[in-house]
Amino acid sequence: MFNLADINRGLTENWPIWVVTLTLVVAAVIDGWKLKVPNWITFPMIVAGWIYSATLSPFAGWEGLMFSLAGTAVGLALLMPAYAIGGMGAGDVKLLAGVGAWVWSTNTLYAFAATAVIGGIIAVGMVFFRRKWNKHQSQFWLICNEILTVKDPEKLSAIAAQRKPTMMLLPYGIPIAIGTIAYFACSGMLL
């Protein structure tokens, strides 16, 4: 069981993780409400992660900054393919890049894996809840076929834009927040 001293120590020692956690919660609420993660959250999160890594992290200096830049690049690279074909918003991509700026490459990769699982569970739950399984199952296979046959990101993006009004949209900032925070909790990074 946790006592107040453990919680206080965890907050003090792991304050960077709590900064990321609170930022993710705010981003998820806004994304759920407006279907957009705004730049006024993502850009300061990324830059603050770089500053933290270069000045206050355990590897302060150029080494910390390089770890942070690498984490940012990993966050971008993991979601950029989905963005390139119109399957995700730019704010979601920048949000994961912000996570990478703070927690660096390996933790970003694990957070992404948890995010993908959570996102899949939420997406399937949305489809079942709305009783639209047949429609979305056929759209899923159509999208997979398009990715395998079209292969041009610009054409795939245009096709996705045309299809967007007929699809249920998942504000992906929510799975990013839940998956990343769950990863933080399971790995003992919060307390």
C-alpha cells in the first residue's frame, strides 16, 4: 500500500513523468471534445522536453539533448505513416513526439505499443457499441487492400479524406494518453 510519504517522494523524484502525464490528460480531454490536439500543447511539450533533457535530466548536456531529439524522432516516426495516408491527425503525431522529447526513445517505443493496444480496444469497442461491425469490418479490409495496392501516400490520403465523413473517428489523443500513462504506471515511473 502507498502512504503519503511514498506518493510525495514519487511526485518529487518523478516530476518529469508527471508533467508528461498531466499534459497527456489535458490533450486527451481536448481531443475528445474537439477532435484535435492543438499546437499550443504539442509544441511547448516538445521544446520543454528538449530543455529538460539538456539541463535537468540525469544526462544533462549534449547527451541528454541527443536522447531527447532521438525520442522526438521516434515519436514522429511511429505515427507518421498513419498520418501520411490520412489515418491520423498531425496533433496526435506531435503529441507522441512530445512524449519522446521527455522520456526518450525506448520508453516512447513501449508507450506506443501500449497505445496501439488501447487504441485497438477502444476502436473495436466503439464499433460494437454502435452495432456497426459489418460496415466497419468491410471498411477495414478495403483500407488494408488500398494500402497494399495503391502504395502512394498522397493518393491514400485523398481516398481517406473522401471516406472520412462516413467513418467513426477515434480521437487518438485518448489512446495515447491512456496507453502512455498505463505504461508509466506498470513500469513504476509514476511513483
